[in-house]
Amino acid sequence: MEYLTFGKYTWYVWSSAALTFVVLGANIFLARRRLQLHIEKARRRLATEEV
């Protein structure tokens, strides 16, 4: 477990790492949702144009 500690900076390193992962995860999640909404909107528009 010695390599998991960075002395007095341990809490700072781990909190910043956790924050980075949370932000990245949220961005990916939101981007995927936005993309899905965009695709569904485009599909609906295509469907209405075809009829």
C-alpha cells in the first residue's frame, strides 16, 4: 500500500483523481445522451419527410 500514498499530498492527489473521473464520466454520459436524442430527432424528421 506504500505506493498509494503521496505523503501529505495523498488526499489532494486522490480527490483530484476522483473529481477527474467523475467529470469525465459525466461528460461521456451527457454526450452519449445528446447524440442519441439527436439521432432520434433526425430519424423522426426523415420518417416524416418520406411519408
